[in-house]
Amino acid sequence: MTKIPTKRECLEILNRNKTPSKIIEHSKAVCKVAEKAANGLIKKGIKLNKKLVIAAALLHDIERAKPNHVIKGSRLLKSMGFSEVAEVVKKHSLYKLEVKNRQPSTWEEKIVFYADKRVKANKIVSLKERFDSLEKAYKVNLSKEFKFTKNIEKELLGK
């Protein structure tokens, strides 16, 4: 089993990596959503690694300011000895979601993926608001990705 950094260690890692503060604030909000979803599943008797969820939520955008941030972030975390966290981080993107091995499949991956889609900047918003803003910003149609994310929401929250 690999080491999973604590919340405090994650924040130190982000700061040492010179991750911009607005990205750290976004990640803290993602962590709040992820913790709530994890707690709900744990209450239902589902076994999952909450420490992994928290670390991956905080570190998912560690390389956000760089191109290919998902791959770069995952590689950086793996090089630091956090391979479990790196695996979850690798699955938080909407990019090429139709490819099976890019889709979140574990509870931890699904939670972090979903939590990230509920946070716009550092504000917790609805999936609709977040996707509308992504479509507008990137001038793309994300209806398939929205449907995929709604299904994960249903799985995690029963909505």
C-alpha cells in the first residue's frame, strides 16, 4: 500500500509546488463536496478509502496551470510516492471520457470526478451551472459528458 498524504500535507505540497492560490481554493471546495459524498456512501455501508478521496480531491489540480494538467499532475504525484492518489487524479477529467480506461470506476475516482464537476472556481454549484459555464468557456458541446456525470451523481447521491 502506498502512502496517502494528510490534508495538511496536501496543502503543503500544493504550496511547495507553487500551485496558484485560486486553484488551491477550488481544490478545498472540491474536497468539501467529496468528503460529504464519501460520508454519505460510508453511512450506507459502502467501503471506500476516505483518506484517499480527501488527498485526491485536494491534489487533483496540482498542475492545473500547465498544459495536460491531468497527466502532469498524476505523474508528479506518482514521482512523490503517492501512486494511489495519482491513479484517482488521472480519472478526474472530462477529456476523452468515451475511452473506458479514462472513466472513473472506483468509488474514490467517481467521488473526486463528481466533486470537481460541482465546483466552479471556489463555489459549489449545480452540475447544470458548471457544465453551462464549461461549454461557454470552451465553446464545446458537453451533453454526453453531462449525462455521464448525472449518472455518477445518481450512483453517489441517489439523485
